[in-house]
Amino acid sequence: MIQLTIDGQEITVPAGTMIVDAAAKLGIDIPIYCYHQALGPLGACRMCLVEVEKMPKLATACTTAVSEGMVVRSKGPAVDKGRRGVLEFLLINHPLDCPVCDKGGECYLQDYTFEYGPGNGRFQEPKIQKLKDGPINEFVLVDQERCVLCQRCVRFMGEYVGEGQLLLEGRGVETVVTTVDHVPATSQFTGNVIDLCPVGALLSAPYHHKGRPWNIEREESVCPHCPVGCTSKVTAREGRVIRMEGRPIPDREWGWLCDRGRFGYDFGYHPDRLLTSWVQGVETSAAMATRQVGQWIQETINQDGGSAVGVIMGGTHTTEEAYQVQRFAREVIGTENLAISRSEAGYLPRALNGTFDDIKKADMVLLLGSDPYDAVPVVHLKLRERWLRYSALKVIGIGPTRLTRDTLPGQDVITAPEQSAAVMALALATQRPEDANVKTLLQALGDFSPSGVSPETLTELGVQLLGAEHLVSLWDGMDPAMGMVLAVLAELREKPTPILPTFGPANWRGWERAGFSAHFEDLTRILEHARDGIIKTLLVFGADLMNEYPDRALVQAAFDRLDHVVVEGVQPPEDSPQVDALLPGATWAEVYGTYINMEARLQVAMASVQPPGQARPVKTYVNTWAHILSHPLAWEEDWEPFDEDSGELLPLHPAPLHVTPLKVPAAIDGDMILITGALIWEMSEPSEILLPRIPALPGRINPEDAKNLGLDIHGGRMRVSQGETSLVTGMSLDPRVPKGLLWLPQRMPGVNTLQPGPIVLSLAKEEVTA
Amino acid sequence: MKPEWQEWASQAKAEFPQANSALMPLMHRIQLVEGWLSDETIQDIADLMGVTVQYVESVASFYSLFHREPVGKRVIHVCVGLSCALAGSDELMHNLEKRLHIKEGQTTADGAYTLLEAECLAACDKAPMTQIDLRFVGPIRPEDVDTLLNKEVPS
């Protein structure tokens, strides 16, 4: 620890701390442009000049590390003169167009010029003109005239994200920020440069000329689109959400967002948004529709009892909303048929759930079927940051495709589809053959040997699994057997073995907290009972079962048989004539509520705007129905998902370990086999802003297969057939997918009409358009 | 990528304690043959050197002697620094433009010459001066552009 004095105040900080960070701890603000804690020191902008005793000249506070007994002055005539000079230079070619700049009022160049800058510059010559409002990509604009060349954006993309798509081009006053080869940046994380840019150079295209700080209201929120639950801020103007920004939390979050989350905020204004109520295909008033649904529930209860009603939770609903629905279902209807709309069969008990803090301590990361870049992008950044700081980090991908990337290198154990759990169990057996749990796991496997994985690989994997000090696993939740193997692994290792579930829906942990079952079996049972006529009425909140449930045929059969299907939501489900009532729901940014993310962390999202049209909160619906059913619910006290003992994280409940023998993975025959996985662009509510970036070629096949099938090297449309069903979709070539496999995003519409397994691929004939 | 570039890259790397330092010599060597550095060439160089395209492009754009567009057989840089400007570089440039029927920054239709301006080339004793390919030529009086164009300049 090092002691120093800044502006007469003493402080002790760890060695290696920069003056600027030490000053921040004392609440002393030193102006900076180029420095950012996540990116480290650079010293490009010279704005942070301070006086250090015994140093002959002013020093940059962001590149000067503290030393024992150092005396720093961050104010005074010398410092002011230095900063004034820097600003005069920065402003020589700046267009001074603050009145038409989106950042006007939230710009550090404005703020610091006001505080330290000269009243006017002495430079008389014409200003150099550069590109204004040029594209970085569909979402980000660059105004090169306003840029102060701090390089935050270039360094963020190049060093931090590892996708060097931005660069400084040219020299001296001609230097500009632009994209490589002037083609649009394609990274998942480009929007963050808007937040990082301290001036008005990098702007949000959808927010361009939409508002100024004095027109807007900002509320703290949480991104609702994936289970990462990134902390964010929502900007609203006149009752409309017009922007989303990252919200840094000291010592925990940098405030990064992925582009899908940052720019997907407009789903509430989608032209297809459900704004009125529909009963049996007829548009009707909200009161009529709600009353009609209440009567249906009453009829079902009268004829078959409360247990003939099923309730399914989904969408972007908050934990509190789920609690309200849950109380209505249990207390008023009297049913225990409550489930969450899930797309994967696996489940992770809270006791095994890790946090993002574990990533900061990890020495080994397992990617179990999950590619974080595609599924939970900001976790990919967290892993990358760990790798940048701890280069010995071992990353091991286990799944049917390569899961490591150039930006997150490691080794891959490529397993045949549905064999990953067995591979993990066999790897454990190489080290602990006598362990009772391991023995149970292997009991039924006999002499099964996984295809393509050698005994040496199994041994090496086993050694690594048990040897790692802090082993973080990211699990896609596809195979329940893997959940069991992970529980055994956690029991076996006497060291931290946190697991992060990357599967959705975003707030499944919250709904579970509120009293819904998150087990896939319960969802399946409700649908089967509906198909078999045991359940007569199904209330669906927010979920689009037709696309979310992995077997569309079962949902179809259930809907066909049900007396009443009631769907509350933001988007009408596509092509579902069996839906008897459609009720418009209030959604994210329209209701206050808590989201619980993949760390089991509780985070509050404030309401920013009013629900449009007839859209109303869930509580309004359940209250009306409770009245119709003559069992009004009392809400004296607001239920709080927080727990006294747990604070921000859900309380830990020990999960008893039930180990059952793994089944021998069925051999899958076929030249081409379909596998599915998570792709953030295809998940959650549809957005118009995102349209240009939704992959046109979402399917992925090996380049060799593509060549054999006659697919163009740049990809193209193909027909995927399985028995009677088929689907035409775009395919791209991806060497990370092994030969003989086709990867499709599991949540892309229509994918759940097919089942993972053998398929036939053929080139789609060009459709002739008249 | 030309087959010999692999070898050029390893030769260049061998000359320096840090492989990164070989980037510019390799770029020069390739440009000498290719005449300019296309997007594809930049990509190839990045692959050869194991650095990002972004890095190579930043370097190429920083230095005025790397060309990112096709240039003529001879590249004439006219120095427009202070000394040369006082000694008449404006007029020299104007005469060259008239004589070659192109504007500054352009290449003649027959691909013989490219005319560019350069910031101070640090040869004020030769003002007004030019740089033809990699050689300094000066002083050149504005009316002597024909002499300049006919001059034998070793490359």
C-alpha cells in the first residue's frame, strides 16, 4: 500500500494505482477523455494534467502511478493553464456545433471547456472539414469533426472485445476514426462505443436528433432480453422509450451491453404490438374480453375443478407479476399446474449457481454446449476480460461444435450430438472410478465409448476438471443428464465449482422465486394433459409457446384440444387460430419490477412510460378475474422478492443430490444431423431497429458439406427436410461446425417443427417472384 | 498472396529482435513490386505478420509513402512546407498540373505519373523541392517542370 497526498488530503492505495483513480477515491474529479479503467492507461488526450511535487512539468494523472509520499495538486494556476492549453488545441478543428449535437448537455468536451477552457481560441484559419454522421454500422454514426482522438472506441473494439473493426486512419489533424476497409462493423458490441465516447463523435443512429438531456427522462433499468440481465438506463421522451444506455456499477459492472440489448428497446412500438383485446378472432373492448375469460375460467372450475386450468409464464414479465399470477392461480383457481415456458430440458438448482464474480477468480472455464458470444454476449466479454488479465485461463468447450473462438481461445472437445454428458462422466471416471456417484452415473453405460473422443482426451479432461482451482461452467441447459453430471462434479471437487446457466427465458429464476416451476417436465406435463383433455383451459402469460417449446407438434395438439387458450402478451402469436382470447399486456419499461438473472441476482427495473392502448399490467387482469370468481385478492403488502439474509442474491437452498444412471446415448444415423443452439438475435421480442442486423443466413454448416451440397461459398438458402416437415432458411459456412452437422438457432420461427436428429439438406430452388 | 511473400516476411522478421518491427520493411518490399497496397494485400500482410488488419491499415494510412490506391509509374511529391511555399511551390504544383493535365492527387491517364503534395520533407536547402519515388529532387524552378519530368532519377 502506498500513501500519498492529493490536494492536501491523505490517502492510501495499492501500488500501481494511477493518480486519477486515487483522486477519484477522495471524490476529486480529474478531467479525462482517453483513460478508462477497463482499458487501462494511454495518455493520448493530455486532459488530466496535474502538478506533482518534485516533477519538473505537469504530469498526466492517468499514466502516472502513485508513489510513496507523492504530493499531487489537481487544482491551481499551473494546472488550469495546462488544461486550458490542451482544450484550445482540441477545439482548433472542432466545429462547435453543440446546438445540433445529440451529446449536447451530456458531453465532457462541453463540460470541461466550460470548466477549464479558454473563452475563445486564437486560431483564425479555416477548420478542417471531415465526415459528419457517417456510418460505423446500422446503429452507430461517426462525426469525425467532433472527435478528440482519445482512442477509447478503437481500443475497446481492438483490445477489449478483440474484434479490431475500428481504427485511426491518417496522421496529424487529418486523423479520423473509421472502420477497417470502410465496411460496416459487425461486432456484437459496437453500441458500447457510444457510451464510451466522451464527446459527440460516436452517436446512436436510432437516437439521432431524437432528444436533448432536458427533454428526456432517464430511469434505471435492466435489459430484459437474455438471462445476463445487464444493468441499463432507459431514456424516455414524451411517453416513448427512445434509447437504452449501459449503467456501470462500481466494482461490479462496466455497463457494457450487446447490440441486441442496446438497440432492441423498440419492441413496445412494433407495428404488430397487441394493443386491443380479441375474443375468438373478434376485436373487442378490454372489459368484455377480461370478463369473457373470467367466465371461461369459472366454467372450467365448475365442470372440472381448478386443476383443469394450466398457467404458463413467459415473455419479459417481472418477478412481482409472476407472483401476482401465482397467487391468483393457487388461491383463486386452485391449481398447481404452473410452469415456465422453457426451450431447454435442463434445470440448475440454485445451490450450484455461480455469479459473475466467479469469472473474475476463475482459472478454468467450461463451455458446455454454450457459446457465450451467441447466447449471452456480455458474459463473453466478462470471460474475455478475465483472459486478458489472467492469460493462463483455460477455456474448454465441450459440445458438438467448436465453442471457443479467436477472441476467447482454448481447446475444444468435440462430442457427437447428445454425448457430452457421457463424455464428462467418463472423464470423471478416469480419475475417481471408485466414487459412488460416478459409479452410479456409469452403471448403465456398459462399454459405451464416445465417438471421436479418445481415452487420452478423457483422461486429460478428467485431470483438468478435478485439478482446476476455481472452475466456472457455462451450461446451455439442453441435456438434463449434464445437469446431473455437473452436480456430481461439484460434489466431487472440494474447490469452488460455480455454474452459470445460459438458458432462458431471461427472468426464469425470478418466476421460480415467485412460485412457478422452472422444470421442463412440468411444462411438458401441462401440455400433455392439455392434449389428453385433462387440462381444459390454459392461461399463457407473455410466452409464445408455438415458437418457444422445442416440440411444436405437442403445443399444436394441446391447443387443438383445449377448450380455451388465453394468451396475454406483447405480440400476437403468429398464426394461432386456436387462441380464444388475446389480451394486450404491459411490458418492460411500462411496469416496475424485479428481474433475477443467471447469477440469481435480483435487480430492479423502473417503469419509464405508460402502457399504450389497452395494454395493462397483469395485476389488473388477475384482480378482475378474482372478482368474477368471487374471491377477491387482498394485496395489503407488496410482496418483495428480496430476502433478509440474501441481499442481492437469492438465498441458497441446499439441493439434495439424486444421481441416476446415465442412459446410453442413442446412436443417430444419418448423413446430416440437426443440432440447435441459442442465438441472441433470434430471442425475445422482435424489434424493427434490429432488422438490418438479424442474420440473413442463420444456419451454419461446415464448408466441406456446403461444397458437396453445391452451396455458394458466401452461403445461400437451403431446404431442411425431416419426414413430412421441411423448412427453408439461409445457411452460412462455418468451420466451427463439424462435418455432417447443421446448426440452427433454436428459437428461429419454425425450427421447433423439426427435431434434433437426422435431416436431409438440399439447395432451395429460387422462388420466382412475379 | 504471392508465393514469395511468405519468404519475404520471414526474412524481414529475422532482421529485427521484435517481429512487429518488420511490418514496415515488408510493406515497402511488397509495395515496390505491387505499386500499391490493396485491401487484399493489407489482409495478406496482416496474416503474414500475425497482427490485425486494423493495425496494418492504421500504419499504412499514417505514412504518406504507402499508397492505398493505384499510382502511376512515377510518384511525384511536391513539398508544400514553409520554405518551399516561400520559394514558389504553389506555382511549381500549378505548372505540373497544367503540364500533366491532372490535379493534385490524381494519376495521368497513361499511368505514367501520380502527382501528390507532401508536408515538409526536411530538405529546405533544396526549396522548392520534390520527391520523385524515393529520391529528393531540387531545387526545381517552377518553369522547369519539363526538366524535372525528363530527369533520370535512380529508383
